[in-house]
Amino acid sequence: MTQIFSPAADTWLRLSMVAGLAVLGGGLAGVIGFAHSAFETSTDVRPHQPVPFSHKHHAAELGIDCRYCHTGVETGPQAGLPPTATCMTCHSQIWTNAAMLEPVRESLTDNKPIAWTRVAKLPDYVFFRHDIHIAKGVGCESCHGRIDTMPLTYRAKALTMEFCLDCHRDPTPHLRPKDHITDMTWQADRDARKQGEAIAAHEGIRFGQLTHCYVCHR
């Protein structure tokens, strides 16, 4: 009887199957890695801005509270960007002739808002409100990172669906007292989970409903 396959055929078949699985696994890992990469999530990217605004200087060194510029963060869905008049509250008195602030002066003269490049941007199909997160005890740092250390603003957290769901499944470690909402250096003085559970109970957070689709997609 004539042998159709050589004695090494089984070995080559096994090697081919192993190689195929390796390529498949490597491709899957590559896709997942790319989806979580800084390139895809736009983390650690400092986009060009019309004015090189430094949160480190204004928030940390000068101690300006987030809510002084982002006035809508407690009362509406958007934190809001400060009108030029807010900037000129100080800069009509200091750094009045600084070249880097020329766009600010032009904005005031022309009565046209400064065209800032959005950093923390969510897709249009995501429903998000700042005020409800602030009201329930989620601090600015939880989503924006240590923005008070940024000479130029960048996205510190990926803000992916996975990022949001991880917090919605278990928000208690991320909750803080309301008087520390904008405090970037705040840390729980005792067990963060127990403290968060007390805040969640006080605020009436309904854990079982936070991961329903309609919460973020309406």
C-alpha cells in the first residue's frame, strides 16, 4: 500500500496549527493593545492651543479653584470654559503686554471667544453630566487626573467605556466629601471603601442601576 503522506506530515500539521493559533492570539492581543494605546485613546497628548494655558500655574501655584473658571460644573452637564472676561479679571492688571496673551486681548477686543482645542472629549452618543457626578461625590481628579500638575493640559485618563463602567460597577472607592471635590491632593483619611460606602448611602446612589445602558446612552 502506497503511503500518501510522509512521516513528518503530522508534525507539520501540528506546527501549522500552533502557528495559526499564535498568529490569531497575537493579532487579538495587538488589537486589544491598540485599543488601549495612547494613540487610540488620545491620552498624554498635548494638543496645540491658541494660548499655552498652564493649570499647574493657575490651579496649584496660584490656588485658583476649578469652579472659578469652570462655572457650570456643579449646575449643568458641561463644566464650561471661562469667557475671556474671566481671564481679563487678572490679566487686565498683570502680564498686560505679554505676547502669549495676545489672543486673549484680541478675543476681548473682537468680542469673539477663544477657540480652545477640546481635551476631555466624549463621543456624541455618550450622555454625561458633570453636575450629577459632582453632587454624588466624584472629584475632578478621578476623571481628569492631577491636572494641577500639568503645565500643558492633556487627557490623563482614557475615558473609554471600560473606564466608565469600572467606576459605575464599584464607585465607592472613588467617592469623596463634597468639600474636597476640587482638591487634587485629597486622600481618604481612613479606608476609602468604607468612607465611600457612607457617602453612597447618604447620597442614595442606586448601585444596581448604574450599569444600565440608558444611564450613558439616551
